[in-house]
Amino acid sequence: MDTLVFLFAAGLTLLGSVLVFVFRNAVYSVVALISALSGMAVLYFQLGATFIGALQIIVYAGAILVLFLFVVMLLNVHRDEMGPERRPVHRMLAMLLGLFLLVQLLVLGRGLLASAGEAPADFGTAGSLAEAFFSRHVLAFELTSFLLLAAMIGAVLLARRQPGEES
């Protein structure tokens, strides 16, 4: 049963991740991202990291993606405003780079599976997460908060209407 749940969650995560880039409509991409993040939450629950799984659902699949969806709908970007179609050379280069990334991920995954051991007893608990964030990774944690703040300010400035603009 655990294997079936894992395969379903992993498939949902992979399919949602790929569809984020395949869909041309930004709203559909956000919905695909919600499914990918939900699959990740199931994988965290299976690992025994219930705190991280709950955070995945509450923070990412809930709050952050609702904000993404709100900004996408607020900006109201039409397909003709997105620019001209890419040249075939760009498409081929993107496919080659994507294939190269896939090969790298497969090689990395084989190496991680070969060296995988037993998870520590406190894996995924609030205490171990807080200890990691506020001691070893405090700089990255704070820089991420500033990055999210800058993204939010940028989205508000992009969505703000200029005086005299029609609605």
C-alpha cells in the first residue's frame, strides 16, 4: 500500500511540475503547481515529516499559490501581450538544455539512492527545523524573506494603475 501511495504522489508531483511549464495559460500553470506541491506534501507525510508536510499544504499550496493566482488575475495578461512566438532555434536549445537537466537529475538521483541511509529520529520535527533555520542557515533564511518581500512589492507596483489609465 505504501508503494502505491508513493507512486501516486510521485507521479502527481512529476506531472504537475511538467505541466507548469507546458501550459501557456498562467492560471492553468498555477493549478498544476498546486497539484505538484500537494504531491510533495504526501511524500513528506510518508517520510514521517508531518510538520513539513503540513507546512507544505498550509503555506505553499494554500497561501503562496493563492497570492500567485491573485497576481496573475490582477495583471490580466493576454496572449498577444506576451510577445512574439520564440524562434525554432530557441525552442530546440530549450529542449536540449531540458534534456541535459533531466540527465543530471537522474545521475544525481542514482547517487543519492546509493548513499541513502536511515533518517534521524527527529527528522522533520519543528525543533530540528527551527535549529537548522536559526543556526546554520540563518543567512539564507533571512535573504529568502527579503526576496519574497521584493517580489511582493514588485507585483503590487506592476498591478498598480497609472493615473488616467482606463480599467
